[in-house]
Amino acid sequence: MTVIKVLSIILGLFALWQVLIRVFRKLFHFPAPAFIGSFLDSNYRRKLQPPEKIIQRSGIRKGTRVLEVGCGSGAYTTFVARAVGREGRVYALDIQPEMLQQLESKLARPENEDIRNVELVNSSAYELPFDDDSLDLVYMVTVLQEIPDRSKALQQVRRVLKPGGILSVTEWLPDPDYPWKSTTIKIGREAGLVLDEAPGNFWHYTVRFRKPQNSSWALPDTG
Ligand SMILES: C[S@@+](CC[C@H](N)C(=O)[O-])C[C@H]1O[C@@H](n2cnc3c(N)ncnc32)[C@H](O)[C@@H]1O
């Protein structure tokens, strides 16, 4: 009985926290502050949201040229860098220089000296500094809902992806901006991307889209 009581209290507090933080985020919209960088890049979090799962669900492979939009402090960047290997490349992009500084420090640690294929890019998702049709894969982990104009950001993603290239969007329930899977699918489709697969559950899912072959990068005419 006591165990049930404790579990109910924990669940109740989690639900209350989720309601309060979501209301707060609706009222005050800003990028995740850089001081939470060490929480984001923690082994505790990676136990709940394992990098191997994100890599496998996103279709990241050896030799892939990857853009990580909203890399933050780099919780997943080093794992992806090793997954794409020497023939691949990771462009780790974030709007906040303070987040990129944390990733830079992480890459400078002795245990990461084997990683030479990561390039840090300080830019907004609205202005991706890459050529049209130039990247194999773009991924975002708990980022898309943080971007106020998601359609504008996905137009850019669609522009820089090669025809047939992948966009993978991963979401995680404790994130205050967490959306339903159906919402993520709708946003991607509205940006002219084709749904490939959406593995995972309510707690942690990835939606994988493809840029259509023979695609011009302009948004479809919905008028
Ligand atoms: C919740 S954090 C997630 C960071 C990382 N993906 C992770 O899972 O640890 C969201 C990140 O997206 C970045 N971000 C928010 N809006 C952005 C935008 N418009 N362009 C580029 N990055 C953005 C924030 O600066 C922040 O580092």
C-alpha cells in the first residue's frame, strides 16, 4: 500500500510539474537556457534516451553527411560522430554560442580526441548555411517545438537535404515542449516531406521523413 502511495505521489508531482512548465513555456518562449547544458549532456539522461536508439531509428550510418539542428551541449553529437565514422561528417548547429562552447570543451577532452569530423556552426535554423541538396540527413532531438516558426525551419531543412535525404525528429515526454507524435508527423508533411517511419512510443519516439526524389525545395502550394 505504501509503495502505491509513494508511486502515486511521484506520478502526481510529475504531472503537476508538466502542467506548470508547459503553461510557462506557452507564455514565455525562448531557447533552452545554456545553464541546463550539463543536465542535457548527462549519462542519466542518456540512460532514458539512449543514443544508439536515436542513431538506429534515424538511419544514421557510416559515411553519412549529417546536420544536427539545435545540438545544444552535444549530448548526442559525439555518438553520431563515431557512428558516421571518418568518411562521414557532422555539422553541429545551434543558435546559442554558449551551448556550442560547451560542446567545444567536450570535444577537447582526451576521451574524444579520436573525433575529427565535427564542425560547429553558430546559426539559426531559419538560415542554414549549406548549399541546396547537399546533406544526407538532418536530425533534431527535443528541438523542433522550441523553434517558433517550425514551417520556416523545415523549409530550410528541405532545401539543404539531398533528394531522398532524411529528416529525423526525436521527442521525449519530460521535455516541456514535447508534442504528440501525430503533431510532429503533421508538421513534417505540411513542409512537403514524406513520412518514412515513426518508431517508438509515447515516452520517446522518432519520426523519420524523407525529402521526395525529384523535389524542388519550395513549399507545396496549399492555396
Ligand atoms: C532542449 S535543447 C536540446 C539540445 C540537444 N538537441 C539535446 O537533445 O541535448 C534545444 C536546443 O535547440 C536550440 N535552438 C532553439 N531554437 C533554435 C533555432 N531557431 N535555431 C537553432 N537552434 C535552436 C537551443 O539553443 C538548444 O540548444
